[in-house]
Amino acid sequence: MGKLVAGFLFLLSGIAAFGQGTTFPVLNRNGQPMGGASVAVCTGSNPGTSPTPCSSLANTFTDQTLATPCTQNATTLALLYGSGCTNPGLTDPNGNAISFTSPGGYWAQIYGYQITTAVFPFTTGSANFSFSSPPPIGNIAPNTGNFTSMSASSYNNVCEADRQTGSDTAAKINACVAYLPSGGGIIDATSIQGTAVSSTTIVLSKPVWLRLGAAFLKLPGIQITANGVRISGISQQTAANFSGSSATTIQSNAANPLIWSVSGNAYIVEDVNLDGNSQQGLMGVFDPYGSNGTIRNVKANNFLNNGFFLRGGLNKIHDSIAYNNGGDGFVLGSDSEMDGYNEFNGNGGCGLHIHAGGTRILYAMSDMNTGCGAWIDGSLDPDWQANHAYVTGSEILPAASNAGHYIMIQTSATCTSGGSEPVWSQTPGNNNTDGSCSWVTTADLQFPGFGTAIVNLNSSYNGSWGLLVQGDSTGYNSDVMLDQIWVNSAGNQSTSASGGIKLQYVTHSIINSLVYYGSAANQKNDPGGIAFAPATNIIVNSVNSLLSHKSAVQLDANSGYSDISNVNINQNGDNTTAGNDLYGIELNASTAVQLSNVQIQDTRGTNYSKGIDASSAFSPAITNYHPVGTSVTDAFGAAPFLRFDASAGGWDIGGTMTTFSSGINITNSGVFKIAGVTTIDASRNATLAATTATSLAINGGATISNSNAVPQVATPTAGQAACIKSAGPPITIGYCSGIVSSGGACSCN
């Protein structure tokens, strides 16, 4: 937060007394809260602006029990309240000055570096104020006289929620919404502390800033129907470099989303804990349309379905956590952003579920979820089915009775749909009853996936793939960029479905740096490190796999045209792994896959690993391959390929080892070229020309051991002069039937 320059403006909400505690925000001229400002709580008459702090400091306490006093004139200032508090003290990171005093009248003296000192009165308890020296009010003369009492419920577009009439806290906040002008303002509910139970839904129908204090609010929900709403609690505490809990908790007491926006409005939710109350609440934040929503420092846990359902997209997430929810932790739509420290833990679905594309994730941790760690989902939702079993979080796109093409999400427990399809509500947020199922209308946004990027994902001990990238057969997910992915499938929570990365109907994408720790040591029978099923035109750089139960890299028959490099596979397989799954790399019937810089090793006492299986692959190219271990064997079959074996010091072409002293190249036209070669060992590769190229070009001089290596028109005899019958290509070699002229010409047969 920037410094407060001279002449700053601020708002004082502490005039409204509550019990023995007082809270007021300190804001700069731009309306931004100022954390770290010095505040002295003074007694007696107006202390003025000098000296600072005032000489008549009040007795302040850690909390409203008034049992533990704060330290006065401490060398190092702390917050005005709580353990270790001081007077003078500091505003909290949200700019709140919170103090606990005996009932009576006091002065707040606000000062600090580059802050113009200001003094304002406030009361606690039910005391009346009596000023012998009144404060100035505006520029109205004569500004003299004595105040006997002062209180305010609203001023300057600031409404004190606790001073309003209403049956419960939510009703009082709604009263503030009604009071404020259409342009909005601030609803200060920081004076409401402790547990407060409401049966009323809060409706924020104006662009208001709802400021909540150290409270535990139980309510049916908060509905955002205006653009520009902001909901703020008290900042999270940090412990051991991880985000802790906010002092502000909102808990569900009805089967609704706790905070929802269904009209495409921009909003901010920050510094609060959202509690589903043992899955009584439906979701933490429900935003099906997408509206430039911002989620900062928010935890959502114990909801029946999702912690956050932000399907519409265009949202920004920072330092937020979803855990122990019945469905996916986070559901994001297209073009969203996530950064900071974000975690998804123990959710019933996937930790992170990204629909469509264009979303960017920078650092996330996803662990111990029942489903996958993260899901980049470019598939299309299915149609409704009659008499079908659905689970919590199932999504459908009904084709009939759904003119707006709205996506429906199933919000009850496991259920069975009815025999006839309902007429689907076209209002987002409405419920649709269907047999024993309950569907909520969400959004009309359904796009194929493309352009999603994830950088630095730690995905461990999930029930399915650490990262699933998925399209469908009618539209491949494409342009996906993955960087620095760590997946661990070796935990006790892992299952036989807990693998590394699965690419299903994916094309034109990049994976850079995958580290996979499999379950071969603890017999969880994971499905492998990275699977193409199918995927095409993929660039994979840097794969490090340890103890993968099945093949660390595997491509199905419809995959291909991909480049996989810098692969290190260690200790693949275990005593239950069989067949082709023992191969570190299984190419199956894939097409035109290039492997380079590959090492496969098994140094265990009992070796299970095999090397590369390319026996069914079409036109693979394998270069710089180094198998280590007595059991590491390969299966290349008769398929044409090129492999350089660093340990043998030579090239395999079509499965036959050939040693060259220089470079080698196969051109796009199918011409096989060797530059600077001195010897081609025909005893090791007698069918070089016939099996690898339509013509052979040799530069720099060569001895050809096999005459069949060059096309000819006749069989020459020893000592007979050779000549070029045709310049080609291809070149045709013949022999001279007469004397060679001084110019080197002859009659060439």
C-alpha cells in the first residue's frame, strides 16, 4: 500500500458504538484502506495534533473482556487489539483501527510518516460525549459550542450495519443497501462480531463495498445482482509460508450457493472463509456466466458440490483454497487467470476443472482428490438421458426443451433421472426437478478447448490422473501449454487410475518438464507417466519418470507426428507388470514419432524394465538412445526407423547396426545421404540402398563394398573403365566399350 500524503481523506465509522469495542477504517484520498497507520487512543479533552502520541493515553485491552491490557508507549508498535497489542498501535492490513476500551468517550489521534495528523472523537458502550473543546466541522463558522452526545448510523455514503433496524444481521445489511444511493457506497459491518445467525438472504443490488469484521456469519447466502460489488473480510494470517484462516467466516444454513452472481456482474470477494456446513450449502461461489470476478484469499470447504463454480470465465483467482467439497474444488471457464498460492485438497471430484480454453494457471497444488488433480476439459457436455444414474456435479447440455442451450449441473446426491425430460428453466440459478435429481441452470457457454496454459503444478496422491487434458472426437483440444508439472502416484490414497498426464483427443500442444513418481514400489498399479490416447503433433521436452508401474511413455495406435526428447526413465515396472507395459516407452502402432536423448535404466536387484517397443510403430525415429541394465531389451521389428545407440557407438537402420565415421541425413524426398564417409560396412548392412532410399549420394570419396549399392546398366569386368550413362537423378553407371579420349569421354554402354 502506498504512503498517505499530506492532506489525506479518511472515513470514521467508530462513531457508532458497540459494546466495548470500536472499529473505524482509515482511508486515503482515493478511498483505499491504509494499513500500518499509527493510531493513539486518548482520554480527556481534545489532544490536538501535537504531540504524537498524545500525553493522555487511554487504557486499551486485547479484547472486549477487558482482562488483558495493551502495552502503552511500546518501543515497537503492534495492532491496537489482540495478543501483544499496543497503544498507540497500528491499523491492520485492511486499514481498520480496532480498539477495546471501557465505556466512555475517547479521541483517536491518527498520524505517521507522510500522514497529516488528524484527531476525531468516538464512544464505546452507551456513554454520552461531552466536549469542552469541540472538533471543527467543515468550514462553517463559528464552530463553537459543546456536544453532549453524538451517534450516526450513516454518513457520506457509509452505512453502519449494526445501527440499522432488521430482524437479523442479513436484514440490517439489506437495510444499508436500501439506504445507499444507486451509485453505491460502503456498508460497514465490522462492528458485528462473534456468531450471528440470519434467515434472510443478503441481496447486493447496488455497487457496494461490504466490509465484514471478525465474525462467524450463518446465513442462506449472498446474491450479487449489481456490477462492482466488493465483499471483504479480515486478511488471512500466514503460518509457515502457507495461508491461514481469515477471522471472517460465512457459513451456509440453506441448500443454496453461499455467494452467487448470475447476471454477468464484475465483483470482488476477498479475505473470507466460506463454509458449506457439512455439505448443507451447495457451492461456495457460483458464477455461471463469467463477469470479471476476482477471488482473493478465499477458502471454500465442505460444500455439497463445488468450492468455486466459475464456469463462465474471465475470472481472476489469487491465493485461494478449495478443500473437502463433494464435487470439483475449482471449476473455471475460459480466459481466466490463477496465480499466487492456490490449493485443491480432498475434494470429491477433480481438484481443478478448466472448461474451454484461454485460461492461465501459475502455480497450483492439487492433492488427495477423489478424481484427477487437474482437468483441462475441452469436451462437449452430453445430452440428458432418461432413467439414468447421475452423481453430484454431473453436467449435461440438453438438446430438447432448452432453447437457450444452457448447461445444467446436478446438485443433489447420487440420483436417477425421470422417464420424461423436464422443460428446462432458462434462468441461471433456477432449480429443475428431474426424477430424484435436481439440476441447476448455469450458463449458455460451450466452447471447444484451446489455448490453456499451466505453469508449475504439483499434483499428488489423487484418485485419477494427475493432469488430464481432454477434447473429444469431434473437436480436439489444442494449443495447450504445460510447464513444470510434478505428479506423484505413490500415496496410500492413490489408485490403479492414478497416473501422470493423459492426453485424450489433443493436438498441437507442448509439454515441457514432467517429473513423474509412480507406484511400482507400493503396488498401486498406476497407468503410467504420460499417455497419448490419442494425441498428435505434440512436443514433449524433458520427462523424468521413476517407478512407473506401466510404461512411462505410451502412445496409442491413433497417435503420432510428435517429438519426444530428453527422456530419463528409471526402474519401470514391478512384479505384477506384464507384457508391453514393461517397456519404458511403448509406441504401439503410432505414426512418425521422433524420440531423442533417451535413457532407460533399471538398477534394481530384480530388473523388470524393458527399453523401447517400436515393433508396431510406423516410421519411428530414435536417436541418442542409451539403455542401462541387463534386462533392458528393445523390440523394433521390421518397421523402418533410424536409431543411434550411444552405448554401441553406431546407428541402427531398420534394425541392423551400421557404423559411420560422419554425419547422416534422410531428406524429405526419401534420398539417403552420407557426407564424408570412408567405409560402409556391407557385412553389417548389405541392403542399405534397397531398404532405405531410392538413390545414394556419397561425397568426399568412399570405398563401396557392395556393387549393388549403385544402380547399373550392365555388369562390368575388372580393369574396365566406368562411365556415367545417365546424369539422372538417379545417376546410372555404365562401362566404356572403346578407348577413353583425352577429354575423359567414351562410348558408354
